[in-house]
Amino acid sequence: MIKRSVIIASWCVVTFAALSPFVGLQPVPQPDSLDEWQRPGRIAALSQADQQKVLERLAYTEPAVPFKPLPDFNAITETNAKKRAFFNYLRPHVQRENSRLRNLRQQLLVLAEKKQKNQRLNINEYAFLYSLYDEFRMDVAESDPQMLQELLKRVDILPVSLVLMQAANESAWGTSRFAVEGFNFFGQWCFREGCGLVPLSRGEDQSHEVAKFDSPAQSIRSYFYNLNTFHTYESLREIRAKLRSERKPVRGEALAAGLGRYSERGDEYIAEISNMIRFNRRFLED
């Protein structure tokens, strides 16, 4: 009997070891991880249990990155060291956003397959679907295959290389006034008085401010939201969707071609970001 128990225990250990790499791939929802604007507003009619299920579907799958003050990048005189420090500071926030987007997208693909097979969605699946329509700025009264495909164009990752290189470009490697005083790494504007920092070069006929954030996580989350929802970056999303349909990897250089309206410099800006990605690839992949 003892010998048999030892054998069974040994097989359990072997089986667990074999499965452990795959067990770790299962995303774990992080309770209360959503910002207020991400929390669905149309689930009040559901039971508390069903509301919780929807929130778990929408939740981030990685813990929040602990807040760290912005390093003094001006004080880092060695160029390569500055680049690594800058990328290491922002990369965990980018990875967290992408982890959530991958999880949301995988769930959407399952729902799209069910719809294609004319299978009914349950109430939690419908609530999840319409919550994403709201979060990704789609005014949809009744879901159909076309709307679902448009949603899939928006619910997708942004390559780490693209995000980090735009951050470096727009914030002068974390040394700009807007990065230092407002964690704004992407030059994002806002249009309500007092919402941010007034640019010193703002014309008298202009009223915009440069948005101010409380943390790097907020800045990056806002950037993701802009690129994945605003009509200005529809071409970027089309490029990404085409890569998906052709089963090609979604790379920063490819998506940079959709940034023509991010800057007044247009094609020159696209070329600059693309060249920066290529030149700094070894640091981006550290």
C-alpha cells in the first residue's frame, strides 16, 4: 500500500511539472483593477453575482505596477544607461495594458465564433460585449458581425517597441517639462481649463493644455485609449487588422505607418519613429 501511494504521488508530481508551463498562461483577473471610466455603466440590472462575473471578464490580468517617482534622466550621462533606465521604467506599464488587451481579445474571438455559428450568447457574454462597445467608444444599439469586427480592430495590443519609442521621442527621453511635471510621455493634449500644463509656446488664439497625469500608468493608459479608439488613428488599426488577417506579427515598424496624423510632420514623423525603433531594437528587447 505504501509503495503504491509513493508511485501515485510520484506520477502526480511528474504530471504537475509537465502541465505547470501551461497553467501559468491562464490569466488571473485582478479585482477592482479598473479605472472608474472603464467600469461598465449598463450592468446595474444584473444580479451582484453576474455583475462580478462581468467585472472579472473586463479586469486586468496582472497586478498594478507599484508607483515609482520619475527618475532624473538628465542626471544619467551615459547614453545607453539612460535608454535602458527609461525603457525599464515604462515597460512594465505597457506590458500590463497589453496583457489585458490580449485577454479581452481572446474572449471576443470566442464570442465572434459563437455568433458565426448562430449560437446564443448568455446574459454575461452580452453584458461583457456591450461594456467593451462603451469602453472603446462605439455607440452600438444592436450588435452585428460588422460591429463585432470593428470592435476587434480596437481591442488589440500596441507593440512595446512602438509605445516606448513614441514615449522617448515625445518626452525627450523623459526629460521634457511635461514628463517631469505631469507624467505626460506622449504629448497628449486636453481642452478643459486647468486640465493640464499650459505650453509656453501656445498661441493667443489657442486654448489647449498638455494633459497632466498622476502616474506613468495613467499616461500610458490614456495613450492606449487614444490609439485604440480615436478616428484619427483608424489607419493604424486597419494596418494591425490586416496583419492579423494575414497571420503576420504585429510589429512597431508596421504600425508606425499609421501615425501620420499624430504629428504635424506627417511622413517625416513616421520615418523618425520607424528609424528609432530599428536603431534602438537591442535596448527594446532587453
